Amino acid sequence: DAVDDCKNGCIDCNDDPVHAWDEAVAFYTGSTSDQLLYALADKRCINFKTCGTEGGESSTKTSKVNYDIFGQFALGQQSLLEGDCPAVKVAAKRITDLMAVPLIQGTIRYAYKVDVKMGEEVEKAEGATFAAAVLPRVHDCSAVDAKTIYDNMRVNAPDTNFAAVKTAFENNYECMNIKCNDVGGLYSVAAYSEGAEPCSD
């Protein structure tokens, strides 16, 4: 609504779009910052060593992707107040791009659990849920890679090939406007899991 209702070049006309923008922030964050995508991003940053403002940390801190998203929320709000509608669209697009990161991380994590750790029904269901949420974004870039992820992560998939899932995602990072260091690698205690290291841009 904020993007659609923005009136370009009008400083005093965008109160409603600003309100809609604030609602988008609330829907992303959740009421107590411990639910929805905001919380998921912070949970996955511990698993993928992408916590902190620059990433590269695996502590219980705010994820890099949340810092980046809230930076874009701030830019978008300021652009609305200034009546700069093209800049609002750019910020909204970047936020949408970044929101895929924790979903990718979740899919990769559960692909690893199912394949390498011999996960059972709970892990398979978690993986299928994450994959379903992000598959449309992948499909927009590559139907072939989206099918690879789907075939490996769908409910009742006969088997799951972690390496194939990871590669299928990585093939499309550039198209999805994210980087390898946004996603990171599956990290445990003091090292990346074998075969689950971050890719290189």
C-alpha cells in the first residue's frame, strides 16, 4: 500500500503511505520481536554465522539481514516523507530480496539434517515448509533449480540430496539479489559443517 499510494514530489501528501509503511515494519517484526521473520532471521544467523552488523558472528545477536532490512525500512520511510516514490520502490524491492535469506537458510539447514543427520518426519516437515515459502522466488530465476529444490524437499520426497539443494540455491543468488555472505554457511561450535561452507561471490 505504501508504494502504491505514494504521491511523488509531494512532501505533505504521504501520511497514509507512511502509516502503511509502519504497518509493514510491524508485520515483519512481530509484536514482541520473538516471532515472524525477524525472529527467524536472528535464529538462523546463529546457525549460519551471519549475526552482527557485518555478519561473520554466530552469537545470540541481531542478524546482519535484520540490520540490513531495518536500514531499508528507515530509507523507505524517509523517502516517503520526502515524496521520493521511486526511492521507496527501490527500498521495498531490497527488503523483499533480503526477506528470502532466512527462508533459504532454513531450507538448507533442514536439507542437511535430513540428508546428513538422517532426520525424521519433523525435520522433513520443517524443510518442506521453508522450501515452499521460498520456491516461488527461486522459480522466477530458474525453473530447473526450483524443481531440484522441490524434488528434494517436498513432502514424501523419496530422498534428499543436501549438496544438490545448496547448489540449486547458490546458482540463483545473483538473480535473487543476495550474496553468499548474506546466507553464510552451516556453522557448528567452532567450524562450518563439511560441505556446508559459505559459497564465494
